[in-house]
Amino acid sequence: MAQASPCINICRMHAGTGWCEGCARTLDEIATWGNMDEAGRRRVWEQLPQRQTVLRALIGPPRANPRMGPPKAAS
């Protein structure tokens, strides 16, 4: 089964880490997600919990991006 995108519609990059404040992916990971093979997507997914922990310590819980509409649940 295809790996769903981790995007939650909070699309704002954290300057200090280079990760999206919503899904914790890098710009490169976001840009190439649609072309990644399943193994590549799985590798990214495996890194996200640690990145989310770091982001939560730095900025707290995800905040809605008014330009993107309401956050959606992670897939």
C-alpha cells in the first residue's frame, strides 16, 4: 500500500531546523515526495517522530497557517 503524505496543512518552514512546522519534512522531501519510491517514503516517515519531538520543544504544538486553512489529521 502506498505511503500517505504526512502533510497536515501547516505549511511553514522552521528556519532553525529547515523542517516544516506541520509535517517535519525538509523542502526537498516535500518536493520529491510524489516521485519517491516506497522505501524512500518509509525512511522519511521513520525520521518524523524524532523531528516532531525537536520541533515541539522549540515551538510548541503545531499552529494553523491561515493561508492553508484548518489543519488536517495526519494520514
